[in-house]
Amino acid sequence: MSDVVMAEIRKDYLYHLVLKGERADGRSFDEYREIILETGPVRKADGSALVKLGNTQVMVGVKIQPGEPFSDTPNKGVIITNAELVPLASPNFEPGPPNEVGIELARVVDRGVRESGAIDLEALCITPGEKVWIVFIDVHVLDDCGNLMDASSLGAIAALMTAKVPAAQYGLGEDYPLPVKDVPVATTAVEFGDAIIFDPDTDEESVADTKLTVITTADGSVCGMQKSGPGFISQDHIYRIVDIACERAKEIREKFLEV
Amino acid sequence: MIGMDEKLSFFKNGLRLDGRRPDELRPIKIEVGVLARADGSCYMEMGDNKVIAAVYGPREVHPRHLQEATRAIVRYRYNMASFSVEERKRPGPDRRSNEVSKVSREALEPVILTSYFPKSVVDVFVEVLQADAGTRTAGINAASVALADAGIPMKSLISSCAAGKVDGEIVLDPMKLEDNFGEADVPIAMTPNGDITLLQMDGRLTQEEFRRALELARTGCQQIYEIQRKVLVDRYGHVEEEEICEEPSAVAEEEI
């Protein structure tokens, strides 16, 4: 999927491992790498999180500022999500405006937060039609060792859950915690022939043709999905991925995002 | 403009606001070979969506560093006309159209036999002239027919449509009003034998509802496939003899 030029030999090796039911790093197919979540590493941000997913590292910062609402939703706050694939994070990233991979990443993270209703947008209205809180979610990828979608989504919701609305700074009363109503968790799998592999690393991502991200909410509903990569996927595999995704998401939610 | 808070009923006597049943597609119109300069082209209407797709290539890749030694690359540009939506859209690519372009390209790439044309590019351009929810699916449908029209070798056609949830019910091919106030939207694309090449979802569905939505969207794709196929057979099924020399492999085949 990425532009990594990977030796055909390595590709064969990964495929053969999968046929034997194994992965290069010894994980089982639906096993995640170790997740380490730190909230609040950046004090200047209104909310922040550093996620380590194996060697993948993503920093998410949330800034909340007053601004104008959209004209069709005059009494609702605004969410703006951006992702930076900075060149320090991978030999494949280049400086410049976000490419389609970065845009897709930002939009999928945004979809999880938005569609799950995680943020109570109506509670972010200051003066209807004039002033609302604008929540900027900025995903800063520090080390791309695969599965940026899950790491970034986890970072985003963790940063939001610990974010404070900086009301005092703008003379709008006392600071208060950002009202968070749901906890979306993204889970991503890639397809290797008949096998489904969760939490792919960069090698696995570059070999697989199809990747599917499923975002689930606390009640086990699905609130976002994205297939990416130039491949096919069968209906059966989609259902299987959704099933396992719900379980993994539940575990991640219970372990890291308990309110 | 109807406010979000106002309770709006999306069904009357079991039918939708435009008179469709929940499992019914909007009317579809497909015309093939509508542009003279393009190697392949297609105009498509899905309800109030009007899109036009053009295919150029296989041709030389510019810039050259993008070329691949063993296969053709595929580029897909989805673009909305500024006048295609209610409020004027700022012209040019934005983040949404970038994402739509990416997933649409990835929806078509699996069936294009790119290894036949190393070091070249197949360019697909989709212009949305009028938008009414489901433009990406309309674009993919049109692009798929345009690729066949251009004679690009493919394993099969790709058909695409969405299912959604409005008023608690799963419906096929939501129109703008249903999409705006609906609870979920699941666009898919697939080959005639059911392999899925595009899957997105936003909104909120239980797992069971998602399965129903996917199943319903599949039936929509199957119907669209029949129309796409018919259009191509009508156009190329009985070619005149002199045309055969000019345009060789222009017939789309469904078998992989």
C-alpha cells in the first residue's frame, strides 16, 4: 500500500508465514502490538495524547478556540481534524501539503469522532449563530511502523477525553472538561489471501492489497468504515473483520479509555 | 432549508419522499462514448446526480518518476463543478474530493489489467455536474463504463451504490435529503460476482443493520451492473465490420 519498495523475497516470506498461521513478529493474526498511551504530554495543548502501538508513535494535540459556527449548524461547535505525515516519521514521507494518504487518515479519524457523536457539539455553543467552540484535532505522526489509523484514532479520542475547554482564557467563565459522550475505537485489518491480519505493521501493509478500518462505539455499533488499498474483499471477510474489530475495540476501550 | 430539529417523516404509506420503495434505486441513465477527444467516456445520471467520466490512455506517464516498470499506474480525479451543489463550491480539489479520488481509484484498480501496459498510465477523470448524494458511486459506475469504452482490458466491470438508514429503516441509494438527515450511509462498489472493492461507512449502525445495509447495497450494484452491461452490449455488441478494425477490444466481458 505504501510506496515502500519491498523485495519480492520478503513478500514471499510474509505470505509463506501466513500460510503457516504465523506472522514475522510472532503475533497471532488478531493480536495487537503493545499499546502504550500517555495523556497530557503537551501542556500547551488543551488536550493531548501520545500513542505507541509497537514502534508506531503518534502524537495528537487538541486545541479549542472560539470561532464562527457553520451557517447550517448555528448552535453547534465545530470539529476540524488534520493529520501531518511529517518527514521525520518515515523515509516515504515528504514535506509539503498533505497527500491523499494524510488526508484519508485525517478524514477517517474525523469520521470516528464525528459520527459516533463523541463530542457533544451543542454544548459547545457560546452564542448561537455567532460564536461557538472550535475543536482542532491535530494528528502528528512521529514514527510510522504501520497502522496509523488505529494509533491516530486512539490518540484523538484519548486527547479529547482529557481536554479542557479554555473558557477562562477568553473571558467566557471557568475552564471545564470537554463534554465527551462516546468512545469510538478504530480497528484495522489487512487481507492476505484468505487470512485476516489485525494491526498490520508497515511490511504487512505494503504487501497486502486490501485494508479495512472499522470504527465502533461503546455500545458495539459501527460508526465508520473505510476500505483502502487496490484490492478486493469478500462479504464474509468484511463480516469477520467487523466481528473481531468489535471485540478488540472493546478490550482497548476497557483498558485505556475507561471514563 | 429544513432545520435539523424539525421532525421530518421520510416515509408515506411505506414509500419514500420521491415515491420509491425502500429497496428501490433512483432512475438510472447511462450513455457511452459521449466525448470525442477522450479514449473512452460515459455520461451517467443516478436520480438527480449527473456525472461525466473520461478515460485517457494507456499513455505515457508525466511526470516520468511516477511510472512503474512492471505495470500501468491508474490515476483518478474526482472533481465537483462549483455549480453542482446548493451553495457554490470553491473550485478545485479539496480534502473530500482527494479522499473520494483515492477510494474510487482503489475501487477500479483491482479489475484493470495494469500489467499489460508497463510504464504507462490510465487516467480517469470524473466531473460531477450536478450532485444529489451518491456522486462517488455514480462516478465509479460511469468510470467503469468509460474504461470499457476506452478498450482498457479489465477482469470485469465495477458497479457501485450506497445503502443508508433513515427513520430507522435501511434504504437503498439515499437521495440528498435522506443522506443529510439520515442516520448512516454505506457506499460500496463490487464486481458482478460480489467481490467488494469499495466500502465506506459513516453514521451509526448496529452490526445487524450493517449486514442488512451491505446486502441491500449489493442488490443495487447487481441491478446497476445489468444496466451498464446492456449499454455496452447495445453500443458494441453488433459492431460494423469497418469499426472492428478501428476499435479492437471494446467489448466488456463479465468473466474473470
